[in-house]
Amino acid sequence: MKVLIMGCGRVGGRLAGLLDADGHEVTILDTDSFSFRRLSPEFNGTALVGNGTDAEVLKRAQIEEADVFVAMTQGDNRNVMACQIAQHIFNVPRVICRIYDPLRQELYASMGLESISPTTVFAEMFREKIVG
Amino acid sequence: MYIIVVGGGRVGYYLTKALLDEGHEVLLVEKNATICDTIIDEMGSICINGDGCEAVTLEEIGTGRADMLVAVTGDDEDNLVACQVAKYKFNVPRTISRVRNPRNETLFKKLGVDVAVSSTNIILEHIEEEVPTHPLTHLLAIEDSGHEIVEVKIPPEAATIGKSVRELSLPPATKLALVIRKKGRYRVPTLNTIIKAEDRIIAITTPESEEDLRYTLRGT
């Protein structure tokens, strides 16, 4: 699969490494090239500097050929905007969005955007740990 | 009207002031507490400190009964989300967003924002109008149809002068609507109309065809 990841933070960088090791074709975008230090030395994919909320940059990252687009930056709104560009402008078959704010995540999920709120997921996980 | 303004920067500040002067009920949402306090000191308690993209904040300020939400922060993504939350969660009838990147104007409209205003595009349009040598001026975008009305000026040295409209191969989805001649005389062009120097031709076209249209009419 061709996967385009926006945001090379801890999670984005790690996800890129995992998918790359699985043999997928990975491109990762970040506005700061310093973020690419998080990629493992074995990473064979492409790392590109650029802002994923700009359609031109996404085009340069070959979004048109991507099977999956994942938005993993720190900003909920940036992620939401980039995902909607991927979904509605470039018709990427699968788009997954990280949205920290649970209410915003619910809203965009109801609008047809596949999204995950780490806040909700982790809170529930920790509750499980604590009360079994 | 009850109007919510998101973003208390320079645009938001003057916009709020103008809307208040017009007698509207206005509430400004600003993230920065210091800016918020300054505005309250000056204009009274019309500013709330909070994030205008957050449903909780918008709930608190009664967005459900708002007639309009205007998002004018400096970040396009924040403006987009504020408008979408207002529109899809609170059913605000009209949402207006400022866009910094001119390309986002069409994108935002596609994503449900009623009006997207790009200051860059507005300034650019004015420059086009003011600079007489500009070969193609955008006069109007026809909403939803993807068409636009443009004006092409024929320079004295254009290769097309003396040719009839029939001889020109116009790009797809393009129609010549009006030819304006000296002294403000105008006519609706037919296939036999001859292109003359200094003609101003009003045409309906699409953004994709405008370069071709300019070339067809001016020869450059």
C-alpha cells in the first residue's frame, strides 16, 4: 500500500517505521525537517518538508497515488483540514484523522471522517488498568 | 442579528466595532486573555476568552441562536473548523471565513463554509483593475457553476486585430458576451464581429480556460 503520513512526531514517526518495515510504501510530511530525526535509520520511505494543509504540497507528496492518508500533527484543526482536502479534493480511498478533542472527533466522525481521539482511547485504557 | 466573531486580532477587532455600530448583537471569541481584557475595557463585555473551535465554548455563548458566525483568526485551519462546528453542530445559517491562502477560497466553499474571503485575492483583483496593461481582469465569479466573467483588453499591436470572431477558436466552455469600444459603445459580438484595437471584450469562461482565452483574443 502507498501511505502518506502528515506529521512526524513520536506517533507519526513510529507509525512510518512500522509500515515501512511491513513493506509498505511510506511518505512522511512535516513542516520541520528536524522532526525527521525520529525516523529509524532503517526507514526506506520518503521524508518531505512541507505543510500538509496546502494542496500543492500534498500533490508534491503524490497524494493522488496514495491508498491511505493519515494526519498526525499536534493540531486538531490542521489534521481535520488536511484530511478533508485528502477526502474531498484528492479522493484518497482511506483517510484517518487524529483529533485530541473528543467533541470535535465526534462531530467529524458524524460527518463521515474516520477519526481517532487519543484522549478518549487512553482515558478508557487507563480506567481498565486501574479498575480492571 | 446575533453575530459571533471568532478571533480578536486586527480584523476581528475592527469588524466587531463596525458590526456593533450597525446595531447588531455581537460576541467576540478570543483565545488570548490579555487581548480579551483590553477589548472588554474598551467596548464593554462583548468579548469572551475561549477557543471558538471548541463546541463547549460555542455552546456556552448560545451559538444555537446565532444568525451568523464569522471566523477571522490568522490561521485558515482554525477558521475552517470554527465555521464547520457552527454549521454542522449548531446549524448556524450563515458562516463566513477569512482565508490566508487564496487557494483555500474554493476549498472552504466546497467544505460547507458559506462565504470564504481571501484578502490576497481582493487586493489582487483591485490591482488588476487599476493596472491598465493587465491583459485579463476577473470581474465576477459565478457561484457554484465554476464559471467566471472576465474582461480582456485588446492592445494596439495584437495579432488578432482585423480577424472576425469566426476565425478565432475559443477554448471550451467559453462565450464572448460583450464588446466595449471607444466612447463606451458596446455590442453583443456575433461570428462576424471584427476584433479592433482597444476593444474590451467581456467573456464567460472557466479558470481552466482563461489562459487559452487570453491567447486566442490577443495572440500573446
